[in-house]
Amino acid sequence: MLAIRYTLDQIVSLVKPSKVQGSTQVETFSGVASLDKAVEGDISFLGNLKYKAEVFGSKASLILVPSTYVGSPKEGQVFLMTDSPSIALDVILRDIEAKLKPKFKPGIHPSAIIDSSAKVSAKAYVGPLCIIGANSVIEDNVTLGAHVFVGNDVCIKSETTVRPNCSILDRTEVGHRCFLDSGVVLGSEGFGYETQDNRHFRSPQLGRVVLEDDVDLGANTTVDRARFDETRIGMGTKIDNLVQIGHNVVIGKGCFLCAFVGVSGSTHIGDFTVIGGQAGLAGHLRIGNQVMIGGQTGVTNNLADKSFVRGSPAMPYILAHRVETLKRRLPELFKRVDNLEKTFSYLTNDATKSCFLKKEDADL
């Protein structure tokens, strides 16, 4: 149950459905749930047609369904027809989120430590125990949660939210409307060493990190600073939890990187590329635009635009699927080969024995 309630008219105003079917006696809706778990008073949705059968049995009072859906609501139930029920649900959830989200009044908590040379907008919020270093700039409507560390010469642009316990280290630039979840580290040392006389010497990492506008980073994701120049993440790219971005990596705009992805240094990733969870990319690669990389894939070579790969090492998706299918048949194949070897050995021995006997008969 939510602390916020909506009337049917309010939901219709938010979603703007192409058609409303049915009616309900429920005056306000107070919950959001899946089709199978919804109860009277809840909002639900049909986001995937494989759950179509669950619509009939759902107890939800309001269901968002596709415009192409064929069927009628039960008594006391309302259908809102929309092109994308999932997007329509997000519209409702964003409205709920905005109303539930803590409202921080602009200002600086007394426990925050801010260098005298830093510039913090009067419209920004700086939470408890934050630290802001020399020459850093915090623009309008930026929110810094508790225990956020901002180094020297950092710029955080307007409307960006930084959750508690993030570290934004020296010379980092964060664009407008970015979202950094708890534990994000920007500008950590790139993993660079040179070996001489059997000793490893750290290579100074003197570059910076740049996040363009509307970038989201999940909890405990790290982005290493460049050895020189910059590590850059393009506009609108969304990155999940526990992702490692190496030094001098460049990621294009509109990409998705799922949890546990690792991108090695100096690899360039094109626009609108999707990388599945636990995938690993070697260093100094060029990954094209609109590439799809399956979960747990190991990428060791460049990929052209619109490639679709999976497996380790990465191979075209269809080929990888065939290989996986054949792997499951290996025990059967080995058994068949073993039987063939035994049969061949028996036939060979039998033929040799027969030839030997015939030779003896000839000698007689």
C-alpha cells in the first residue's frame, strides 16, 4: 500500500490512454502490483504478452493493457488502453516517486566542510558530513547526500543527484541531470603499471573523468580516471551496479551496461550499444554502434556496427547458440565415438585374423 492515493480521473490525466473500458466502485487507487498479486484497489499492467492469461484472473481494479488487447474487463474493473503499458506505468511511478522523494531545502548542512575557493549554488543542497575541495563548482539544484566527497577542480552541473557515500575525485566533470547511486567512485586511479627489474611501478594517472548529461550510474560502480586526456561516458548512457570502467575508456550515448560488466582501458564503445551482465571487454578495442553483447560474453576483438554476439570468446549469436546446443550433446557424441572405435577395432581384428587363416590354407 502507498501513502499516496489516485482517483481514476487523476490516473487518466497522467496516462492519457487511447481508450477507457469498464467501471469501478473504487474511489482511489492505493497500490501497484503484478497481475497475479494485485488486490482490489491496486493498479497493474500487461507489459509482456506472455502474461496475457493472467489478466482474466487478476483482482486489480485498474489494468493498463495494450491498445491491441482483445478482451473486456470484469465487473468492477477498468482497462486503460495504451500503446505501451510499461511506459504508462512508469509515468505513474515517476509521479509517485516525485511525491515520496525527500524534499531537501537548498542549503549547506553545518557539518559539511567546503573549501573557501569552491563555488556552491545557493539553490544546491549539501548534506551532512560532505566535503568539497578547492575550486570545485556545484551548480543549481544539485543534491549531495550525506558523506559525499568532492575533490579539487570538480564540476557538478545542475539538476544532478548524488546519493550518500559517493566519491567524486579531482578534475571530474559531471553533466546536467545525472544520477549517481550510493558508493559510486568517479576518478579512481586507472590500473596502469610498468615493470622494470622485476618491480611494478605505478604509471601516474593524470587525466580526468567526464560524464555527459543524463548519465545514470548504479551503486558501487567505478569509473577510472585517464592516464592522460579523459575517460568519457556519453549522454543518456545508463550503467547498472558494480560495473568497472577502465582508464581512457570512451562510451557513446544511449548505451546500457548491466551489472558486473568490466571494460578494460582504452576501449571505445559506440552509441546505443547494450552489454549484458558479467560481460568482459578487453582493452584497446573498438566496439561499433548498436552492438548487442550477451551476458557473460568475453570480447577480445573489435566488433562492427550492429553486431550481436555472445559466448567466450565472443562469436555471432546464432553460431554461439549452435555451439551451446552441440555442447549439451557431447556426452552422447563421445559415447557414439567410443562405440564406433570398439566396432572398428573388432572388425579390424576379425579381418586380420581371417586373412591370416586364408594365408595358412594357401600354404597348405
